Amino acid sequence: MTAGRGVAHVTRERERARRVYLGLGSNLGDRVSRLRAALDALHVAGLEIEVVSAVYDTPPWGVTAQPRFANIVAVGRTRLEPFALLTLVKAIETDAGRDQDAERWSARPLDVDILLIEGEVIDSELLSIPHVRMHERGFVLVPLAEVAPRVRHPLFGLTASELLDELQAIEREGIEVIEPAGWYAPA
């Protein structure tokens, strides 16, 4: 009887929707429309979107000789396992016209990064949760601190607001709101 309860508990735990934090960006075409379309695709695929940050116009990171980005953070709930969520976001990027084989940090119509997943720490070749560089990037931390200031980085133990406070000033320069909070509502 105890074994049966344990199995049922594991099954219920796997079926439980978990909170996920996604960073989305675009620097080709109509950036805001691409972000809206990506959020719609996530919603249609079953991600229950709870909150979306303002849209921030940000300087490129890594390869700087390219157009500026529009960046957001979306918080939602999903029953998808982490690697299934990764498959979904990669498909949405590809559908938006992203070349998955293009040079790293190059211009792209859409980029979707899984920043955090409730209760998960993953370090694999395909997926790292928390996102390995999120704590270094103003274009992630500014919108994340806006919508989830108290979410904790599971490795550093610091909140999004604390990580933003510790971020080098240069990483926060040139980040400006282009669409205020409330710009997105699921279709």
C-alpha cells in the first residue's frame, strides 16, 4: 500500500504545473510583433502565461555589430518537462525564421532562453538551468527583476533584484522601455 502511494505521489508531482521564467529577444524585423507571436505560440502550446515584463530596447551582447534587441521576460506555468520545453522553444524560434546553425550571439528574429524552472537545476550539454549567463546580463535581469523581483537564483541564493543590484553598471546602460508593462495579453 505504501509503494502505491509513492508511485501516485511521483505521478502527481510530474503532472504538476511548474513555474518557468523565459527570456525572449528579437533584433530583426518587427521586434515587438515577433515577441507577441512567440508568446502566442507558447500560450497555444499550453504555457499558462502569468505575467510579461515591459519590452526593453537593449544593446546587443556578445557580437555588438548588429541591431539593438527588444527583450522581455515572461513568467508562466507548464507541465512540460525541461527538455520538452526546450524542444518547444527551439521549434518556436525556428518557425520565426531563426537559423539554429548561425553564429552564436548573431542577429536573429527570435531568441527564447529558459532562465529558470521551479525546482530544477540542470547542467547538461543541451540545457543549463538556471541559464548559465543570466546573472551577467542586464537585458535579462532588468525585465526579470520587474516581474519577479524575489525569485531566487538556485545556485547563488540571490534574488533577481539582488542580482540586478550587483550587476556592473555598464551592463545596465542603454536599456530603455519601448512598450510598458501590460502591452501583452494572450490571444
